[in-house]
Amino acid sequence: MSDLETLDDGTYTAVVDSVEDGFATVFFERDGDEVGNAVVESSDLPESARHADAILSVDIEGGTVASYDYDPERTESRNEAAQNRFDQLSSRPPSAEDSGTNAGSGDEQS
């Protein structure tokens, strides 16, 4: 159920992907790169981090989690950055159709 044993001992950034039916899917990052993931019992996470997109600092020792440390400020910052990217992508410039011009119509006369 867990790929924690494949991770080297050390500190990782963990991102909670989802929490369902008492289990959390967590992705682990090191130096900005995803290095693994695991499904853990959600009760193992700090109570305040039992939600999608929670960011934690995690110490791995011997293929198990030695400690979880929830980072609410980093969680909020990352969520705001993602929302800003979404907002920028969703505010595309108007197309020719939206602006009332008919691209490709040329100077046709009847």
C-alpha cells in the first residue's frame, strides 16, 4: 500500500493529493522533483493536514514516516499560485469570432 520503503532516508516535501475512506494519497518531492507516492492512513497525518493540497515536511527513516509537520502558510501560498495560473489561463484574449470580425471573409460583395 506504500512506496515509502523506496525513498531514501531524509526530509521530503509531501503533498496530499486526496483523502478518501480513511486513506490519503500523498506525493513526495525532493528538490522540486516528485520522487514517489504512497497511500497512508489519513489518521497518521496531522488533523489539520487531512485535506487535498495540504503541504507537509516529512522525515523518512527506514522506509517509514518518522514525523509529519504540516505547513499551512506554504499550503496557502501554493494554492494561491495555482489559482493565479488557472485565472491567467482562463482569461484568454477574445477570438475573431468574439470580437465581431469575420476572419477570412475578405472583401466579398454581391
